[in-house]
Amino acid sequence: MDFFQNIIGILSEHGLAFLQASWMTISITIISLLFAMIIGIIFAGFKISSVKFLNRVSDLYIGIIRGTPLIVQIMFLYYGIANILTLNSFTAGALALSIHTGAYIAEIFRGAVQSIDRGQMEAARSLGMSYPLAMRRIIFPQALKRAIPPLGNQFIISLKDSSLVAYIAVTDLYNTALTVQGENYMPFETYFVVGLYYLIIVLIFTWFFNRLEKKLDVSKPKGAAIA
């Protein structure tokens, strides 16, 4: 009974702070994902390029990012940039998350593009399209649709990973939980509450991406884009 009373007390006293922190968590996740999409598309292009130098650049970037912990990348980037530029914690956190997530999105797009039948590119080229034009009009739209499910999963992963920006003083959900439990000395109840907030956000976005998948009908195989 005391447990539930403590939960109610935390929500009544700090509910608004957790709501504001939820918006911060969602904001930094969305912003970082948008930039990560740009990074991912660029390095996916490098990965599938016929230029070996670009292949190696992409492999190096993806290898370093996937081979080191996100918290190390955040700290390295935050304190490294601090020696050159003055960035607030939100900007530095969003940048670190963008670079980290971009490596995984690059692999998602690379796999999606390579899953498209090669015959479609050959057909497009036979109609006089240049390689970039064929990629933009024929291949990439189909690849983007196929990438929606793994991109949805990556968004959820990134949302939860964003909790690590609390260590560079971003007032997200986890940072707020650290502050609240330091005041009320009820860590179990406080982290239970913040876990509920994360769960609700994840369920909302999971529902959104499921609806998007059904609307785009990404699971149903389509015919060739070019007859």
C-alpha cells in the first residue's frame, strides 16, 4: 500500500516536471533521428558505391560507431567539441545521438536498397535514365518503404538510448528521475514512475509506426516498378 501511495505522491508532486522532461526526450530523439537519416543515406550511398575509397570510409565510420559504447561517444564528442566550440548540452547530445544512430540507419538503407531487384535498375538505365535519376525515382522510393519497419525499431531504440544524455545535463526523463530520487530518497518508486513514462511513449510511437506500415502496406510484395 505504501508503494502505491508513494507513486501517487511522486506523480502529484512531480508529474508536470516528468511531462516537460518527456517532451525533451521526444524532441532530442526526433531531431537526432532526422539528422541521422541524412547521415545514414549518405553513408549507405558510400557503402553501395563502386568507389572503393567511399566503401572504406563508410566501413570505418560504421565500424567505429558500432564498436564503441554510446555513452563513450557522447562524452568524447561533448568534451571534445567543448575545446573548439561552445555548444549547449541539448545540441551536443542531439549531435552525438545523430552520429551514433546514423551508422545503424546506413546499414538499414544499404540493406533496403540491395533488396530491390537489380532488374529494375537495368530497366531504368535501358530507358535512358542516369544512375542517380534511377536511384531517386525508382530504387530509393521502394527502398524507403521497405526500410520503414526497421526505421521504426531504430526510433524506439534511439528514444531509450537518449536517456544517456542525462549525463551531460540534458533535462530529459532520466535526468529528472535522478533529481527527484535525490530529493525524496525513494529510488525504486521514482524509477518505476519514469519507467511508466518511457513505456507510454514507446507504446504510442509503436502504434504510430504500426499504422504507418499498414498504410504503406510495406509487407505486401509489389510488382516491378518498370514493366
